[in-house]
Amino acid sequence: MPKNPPDLPRLVPGTAPGDRVTVQQTAFSHDVLGRFVCNDWDEVAASLADGGFPFDVIVVGAGMFGGYCAEKLYRLGAPSGLRVLVLDAGAMLLPVHVQNLPQRLGGSLGGPRYHRTREDGTGVQNVVWGLPWISNEPSPGLAYCLGGRSVFWGGWSPRLTEADLRQWPADVAGYLTDAGGYDRTELEIGTVPTCDYMLATSFHDGLLAALEQTVGKAVGLHAVEEAPLAVVGSAPASGLFAYDKFSSAPFLIDAVRNDAAENTGQGDVSRRLFVVPRARVLRLHHTGGTVTGLEVAVEGRPEPIRVEVPAGAAVVVANGTVEATRLALDSLGVGDRTANPDSPRLGNLTVHLRSNITVRIRRSALGLPPGPPPDVETTAFLVRGQGSGGRQFHLQLSAAAVGGIDPERDMWQQVPDIDTLAHIRANQDPDWITIVLRCMGEMEGDRCVPPDPARSWIDLSAEVDEHGQRRAYVHLATTAADEALWQEMDRAAFDLAADLAGGPPPAGRPADLQYLQSRSGPFADSRPQPAATGRSWWQDGLGSTHHEAGTLPMGDPGASVTDTRGRFHGLSNAYVVGPAVFPTLGSANPALTALALARRTAELLVQERTATPPPGFVPLSRDPADWTLVGRPGSSPTMWHLGTLLETGDGYGLYYYVKEQFADAAFWVEWRELAPGDNSGVYVRTPGPAGPDPLEQADLQGHEIQIDDLAAGTPPGEGVHGTGAIYGLQAPTGSAGNPPGQWNTYLIETSGPRIEVALNGRQINGYTSTRRQNGFFALQVHGQPSRIQFRNLHVRSQQLAGEAN
């Protein structure tokens, strides 16, 4: 939002239609955060109607990966002036991860109250969690808010293994490893350096030593690593002050506020990043191989609206694996068996096999000093394993000297004051260390076409939602190989716990190892036994992991749904970010890899929308001191600086580059118009801003390469006032201009008396002039309603005519 945002209707409508407020007031709060981050659709539409340039990218979903991708598009696209629209079905909730807030403030926000297989008419599961699909396995669904699940997630961010990446396309694997995709993302989200709020204790070192001595004993386990947690931690004592657990919400908020700060002159018209909450994308409309529009349900409107996708713009689908797949099924007809029984289902849906095994071990058995712990003892590690079938699993080990069953209680929540810290320290268990072994196992994918219907898949159901859209149906099932791996993984976790405790106790000695016998307790000496049939109580449901992946895998045409850029095969402008594009899932939590690939998609989209000057060109200075604006008497022209863009405003004048003059040189300039007939021009070899009547002398002695696709004022049949003309002297040989809203490139070369002009790589003019052969470069401001933007002003100078005075 700009610094002075427009008013909104009151929450409780007044009697007068114009009764609006800048910041909403409720009985409990001032909605400053939402108002200064989000726009409603009317404000976005007004910015376009008032002269805003088209959006270059529309991002569907502002969750973990969509919000992150949008922020990267905004930052990386700054030199190109990329304009980004983000549409999310949820609303603004929290500016940070819920665990960055004081203890238990999140309350029921921290997760769904219960899992279910369909929307059962009771409404959302709590304030933000809802289930828009149907499944055979109970699921918590989606977090409908900016940041999505990243506001609530656990933070575990391991890399895929080398074995995993050998099954991925080589260019994608190379980006993650050799090109530094993992390195950059780990540094940004906080997994590197390892969070020191857990490590600066003898407790961590002692437990690490115990693990390193025992990991090789349990069948299938082979390595122990520091916990790859997306947390930035630096505090004077463990758990004392707020630490930063990664969420994409602050990234997106900061980008919006940065955009507002840089575009105070023209407000929303010139902004580059908009976030519209409560705007659920229902369908993608496409013509041929191009997505041309989105059908969007905007809260408060009785019918969905159509959001046009401008020519040349991209659509990034980032609304979660299941919803992204629903759009592919419903909008693109990919694998819709309900409408076409002969169409293959979307295969390769995978989640994770997950177990939670809680034990406690005597301090003495772990080699830790006896007695009350001297400091807060809480730490975490990752233990890698592999099943007999070659598939991966790992154990996320959390440990603490807490009484009870929750060693993560003090690890994951902000402790804001030293008195609470003292209370935690005083109430630690002097005899036992409680350990949770969260087991994550690789699920077997299905790349066959059509996939085995007895495995996992997604299709459209016959049931429709409140908008009349068919819901997705999610079928999750384990194979015999999955069940075997699950048993091996759980056995490895139980064996590791026993090995840490020194093995079974001799007769007459108190047990050093106790097991949680149910999800609510108590601890007992006997090892829990697997269920005779069905899942054991420590094994989680398949729908509970939030790790749905692989439904729109990247790869070669015919064997995948998207290419290695995440773009749908057969569509020129529709992309997917998130775990949906994973060819395989491995055992690693998908967040790190999906975030790195979301950045890659943003980088590629920016590259595709950024022209590159020929070799040898260097940018002209952007320092305002190196430019001078001269207007006609009585006129007040404006050249707006919008980040790295220049945009023409009111009045008539020339914006001179006064740092130096040029004789023989080449200029490479990108420009675009908002509407047909918008007028401007690029001047070369002008006498400059000094002296009498500089604007008239520029026309008489210099050379204007015209921008005006309607060629206003051109004598019939001559064309000397149209785009590409050397104004008033020679018409172009043809027109190669792009439609309004799209960027064009001019290559203007001056050599002796000769001037050559190329438009978008096509030679359209060549003229031998009798006018001056050196002078200043300038851009024309033609006045309203014309609006022309310039970017990437480059020069390759063969000869300088001298420095400007």
C-alpha cells in the first residue's frame, strides 16, 4: 500500500455510502498490518484503469512457496520493472511464524483441531485451516492465510540425498547442488549456520557423542547430522529471547512495503507488487497453448470475476499440491477420468511414512552428569537411514530434560523473559532425558501411465464446492514395499533408543529406557508392540504430513506434466512451484528443495522477461545528477524514477543525459507504451540543454527516433512520424513493434553521417544525415495522456565527443 492508503468500507456499514475508513477498527484491534500489506480487488482494478501497466506475472497462492516466489520475482525483477499480482484464497493472519510469538499465543491457530476426509458442513477446522478436497485418509487441509503452512511448519529442512537427485533431471539437480541453489536457500531460511540456541551447551555435545557411538549399531542407520532447522538463533542463553523461525510471510510483507516506499509519487499506478487476499482462483482459461484468464472468487462478490492474463505474462500456480493439481485437472483436462474414462490419472502422488516414537533415557546411561541440569537442555539431530530396498528414511531426533512427554515444548516456542527461563531451568527433570524420534520414510512413487489405481493418485470428484467447482479426490495408499520400509524404519528407531540406553538392563537393575505406551502416556519399561492389523498407534496417518508431492512432476514430455522449469508441457506461460513438481520425494521434508526451486522459477521468469544488450554495451548512469529535464515555457514535464524504470509524465520536454556527449556510438534502449498512440522518442546528437530554445534546436539539429504507433500528424503516405522513423526525415521500412504493455528494444547506431535503427532486432531504418554528428542523448516527455516507460539504457561508444560542462 502507499503511505496514505485509500479508504475501505467499515466492517459494520454506515448509513452513508461514502462512510469509509483507512484502518479498520474492531473491538480488539487496529488492522494496520492487513491494510498496509494487502489490496482489495477494486484497488487493483483501479490501478490498471488509472494507467498502471499490465502485470508480468500472476502468482496463484501466497503460501510458503507462492509468497517466497513472489518476493523473488519482485526483488530479482527490479531492474526489469516486473509487475507482480498475488492472489490468495486466505487472508492476512500473522506477520511471522506462530512460534516467533510469545508462548501459546497461537492457541488453536497452531494447527487444525481435527482431521477429516471431506468438508463435513461444520465450517473451517479453526480460524484458518480448511479442507477443500475429499480423501480416503483424514487430512488437516490447507492453512488459508498469507504464508500458508510456513506460518506453522516444524522447520526441518534436510537436503535430498545424492541417491535421490540421481533420479531427477540433471539440470535441476545441478542447480540445487553445483549451482548453489541449496546453499543460497539454506542461508536465507536459517538452516545455515546451524542454530546456536541449541548448540552452545555440553548437553548437545554429550548427546551427539552418544549418537555417534551408537548410530552404526542399529540396522539401516548410517549417519548423524546437526538438525537442519530453518531457524536463525543467536541469544545470550538457550531459549531466552525471540528467535526467527522461517516463514515466507515476512518476505512478502517486506517486499510490499518496499514497493510502497519506492512508489510514493504515483501511488498504486506505479507499484510493482500487489497482494489480494480472499481471492480464490477457481479455473485457468486458455486459448491454444496460452493461459489468457483466471476465474477468481473474490470475497464479497456474488459471482466470480475474470482476471485477464496480459499477453506475454506468466501464471505461477503455487496454491498447494492438491489444489494445483485440481486446477490442472479441471482447467487443463490433464488426467480427468470423471469426464474422460480413458484419460490417465495423475500418478506419482507421494507423501511420507511418518511415525512418532517417544522414549526417555536416564542421564547416566547417556553419559551425562547427574543432578539438576545446569542450563536449559534442549537440542535436535537428524539421523539418516536406508531400508533394505534401497529407499531412504531419516529420524528427526528432539531431546530435552523436560518432565513429561514433550521435549519440543521449550525448543519451538519463544521464551520472552528471564523469569520464564528460570522456571524452565528449575523444572527440568534431574534424572531423565525425553527423546522424540520422528521417523520420515520415503513412499514409493508411481511413474507409470496410467498409474496403478491401487496406489496413490488424485482425480476430480463428482462433489462440488460452494463455488460450483468439482473438488479434488485424493487417494493415498501404501504398497507392500512401503509397509516393509515403515517396519524397518520404526525398528531402527526403537533399536537406536535401546542402544543409546546401553541395551536391555541386567536382572535387578532399574531400567534406563522407558517407552511412551500411548499418545497420552504413561512411560513404561516394555517396548510397544506393533499392531496385529492396521497401523500402530505411533504411526501417523498418510494424510497428516503436509508433504503431498509429485502429482505434476517435471521431466521430459510424455513422461511428465511439467518441464524442468516447472512449466506445463503444451502451455507457454503457466508454471507450478512447490512439491507438486518433484519427480521423487525421498525422505527429506520438501520445504528446502521446493523453496530453492521456487527461486529458480522466479530467476527463469525474470530472465525470460529481460532482454540482454549486445556485447560491449555498458549502462548509462542512473544518478539523477547526470540528467537534466528541460520543458517548454509554461509546461511542467515530469520524468518519474520508478525504481530502475523511467516513466514520462505531464508536460512536454526532453530529459538530457548530461554526463557526456557522443559522436560515433550505439544506444540500446528498452521502452514500452501503455496504450496505442502514446508518444515519445529517443534523441541522439542534440545540442544539449544549454543555449536558447534547446527543445527547438534538438528538433532542428539533432535526430529523434520516434515512438508513436499511430504516427500522429504524419503527412499521408509518408510515415515520417511513426515508430521507428527518424522524425520528419525518413519513415521506417516496416513496423516490428510489440503490442502496448510489452517491451520493445531500439538499437540506434550513429557512425559519421549515417544513422541505423533496429526495432526488436529487425533493421527498419537507415539514413544519411547532413545534421551535426555529435551531441547529447535525451528521452522525450510528450505529456499526458501519453505514458512511456524506459529501462536498460545502454551505450557502446566508439568516440566520446567530450565531457559535458
